[in-house]
Amino acid sequence: MKFQFGQYGGQFVPPQIKQALDELEQVFLEAIEDDSFQEELRYYFKNYVGRPSPLYFAEELTKLGNGAKIYLKREDLNHTGAHKINNTIGQILLAKRMGKKKIIAETGAGQHGVATATAAAMFGMECEIFQGKIDMERQSLNVFRMEMLGAKVTGVETGTKTLADAVDFAINEWVKRIDDTFYLLGSVVGPHPYPTMVRYFQKVIGEEAKVQLNEQESVLPDYVIACVGGGSNAIGIFADFIDDLDVNLIGVEAAGKGLDTKEHAATLTLGKEAVIHGMNTKVVLDDSGNISPVYSISAGLDYPGVGPEHAFLKDSKRVNYFAVNDQEAVAAFLKLSETEGIIPAIESSHALAYALKLAPTLSKEKIIIVNVSGRGDKDVEAIENYLKTHKRGI
Ligand SMILES: *Cc1c(COP(=O)(O)O)cnc(C)c1O
């Protein structure tokens, strides 16, 4: 088998899917060489998603840290409020190119489900989303959103009834419907070519940030920081900087209730090499070697695997990965809201928390870019509940 990222990646899938994946890869490779596809992608990024998203100098936050300058890449300002729409637009254009009119997707908290249902509505495609039964109960607002956008939401009753089970379920459903259905995966995970394809559609984040910082400061950043669930917003902002070896790249995953507890989602920090969802990568395993349930206050970060490219970037040491716990993330969520009037997603707050620790240790001419992967309106209630039982601040 071919692996795309060192020993990581690959295609661990049934033969029927292997053929569909090869076809998908072919279509993808042709599409990105085709000017009309590129033009269409640019058109929807600009006029529907609202790209480019601003690169904002967070002056108040910088003053507070009294160290490095902090810039924020504002993916929270995209249509539907996060970076996920970049990928769903890209993949739905591929579906259209293949003549497929039916879309299926998995979702955890419902963010990818909403982004997929949004793009499917706009392109007039039939859309079915698979979501764990427990996640459907926890995230009922997103279930209504998907339904309003015309999607069918199907509950998954197997396993822990959460994201990992929804992905397995979606892959199995795809086998049954492979002739007329496009599987729209939500992060840089799954069998090849998904990690490569999703990276391609998300790399616009870092390409824009590089140009925007050059316009404002005429330099490259010293640090680029992003949160890591499956890893798509992080790969998106890192991709264009990977060959710039002076730029420090930092991925931040969820330490949940602490790395010394079982309630975390720190795949790169504590995971081991294993196969999950069609790829070889790092996975959080229990003592008997089974995939472990994971936890974070942030629904978008609690995934037991991670994109295979991140496993490779960790081993090769090009990217450093750290873990931030619930409490630190909530404190950063409140800090950005209070100082800059920007309510970030609780996922993005993990990246911010690390930036807030780092900035005071650096001199004032250093520059940090933090990817604000999404907005926090969806998290306000969870933060409110958290504050009822926990102290504010770190
Ligand atoms: C889904 C989500 C994430 C995590 O997904 P990645 O693939 O790791 O980017 C992070 N931030 C937001 C706002 C999300 O919705």
C-alpha cells in the first residue's frame, strides 16, 4: 500500500470503496489543473463564503500580553461561522463535476453537517447526515439547522453513539450507495485522497494570511498557532508555511480534564500508531489497544484519531504539538471576548490559550498568527454552564 505522509495515511477500506476512492482522486487531480474549476472555486470562496477573511491585529490582546504581536486569522467571519465551509464548497464542486446529486456526510457536534447541508442546499443536491444519537441530543440546535437546510439527519445507535461511530456508519452507507452518492468528509482524515483533498481546499487560509501579513508587516510570522481536532484548520493555515523553516508551527489539541485523566482528546501527545477510519495515524487507545472514548469541552476537538499528515509532522518535528485543558480554553474564550469583542469558538480558544501563554515570553518585535477557526455563538450556553461550577480565569 502507498502511504502519503511517511508511514501514515493509506487506504484501509473494502475493495468497492477502493475503486471509488481511486476515481475520486482522478477527478480531484484533473479538477485542480482545470482553469474553469479554479475559477468556480474562487467565485464561491469570494461571493458565498466571503473570502478573503481578514487578518486582524489584536492590539488590545497584544497590550495585555506585553510581548509578541498577536494577529488573528478571522475564519469565524466566513459564512456559517467557521473554516469548514471552505472544504464543503470544494468537495461539492467535485461532486457536481462527477454528476453526483446525492451527498452523505458524518458529523459530530453538527458543524460539518451544517456546512455540508448549506452547500448541498445551494447546489440543489439531496443531503443525508449521519450523527451519533447522543450528539443529536447534545446538539439539537444544529439538528434543526440541518433540517431547515433541507437535509435528512439520521441517528447512529452503534458504539458510543458519537462522532467515531458516525464516521464508521457513513463509510458503510457509502459502500451501499457508491454508484450515485458522494461522501463529503469533514476533516483531513479518512482514507487517501481525503486528507490530501481537504488540505487542498483549506490551504487558502495560510496562503491569504501570508500575503496579508506581508502587506501589514512585510515579514513572515514567527509563530503560527491553530487548534487540532481532525486537523483541517491547522493544516489549512500551516500548509503554505511548511517550507519556511523559520516559521514555528504549533498545533494545540484538547487536554480536556487533564492529561493524567482518561478524559482528554490529546491524540498527538498521548496516542499510538493504529488504523482508524481507513487511515494509519495516531489514535488514543485504551489499555487493551482498543480505540478509546475521548473527551473535551469542545465538541469539535473530541476525535480519537487525527489527520495522518499531523502524525507525520509530529514525528518529523516540523510542527510542535501541545495540549490545553478545558479551564485554560474557557479563560481564553472570555479573554478574547472581553478585550477584542470577538467571541471565538471553544475549539479556537485552545489555540488562543496557548498563544496567550507564549506571547509574554517573546520580545515585542515577534509576531504570532492565531487561527480563529470559528465563532463562539454555538458555545455560549456551554460556557455559561461551565462557569456555574468552575471559577473564572486560569
Ligand atoms: C470542527 C471544528 C474544528 C476542528 O476541526 P479541524 O479539522 O481540526 O479543524 C475546529 N474549530 C472549529 C470552529 C470547528 O468547527
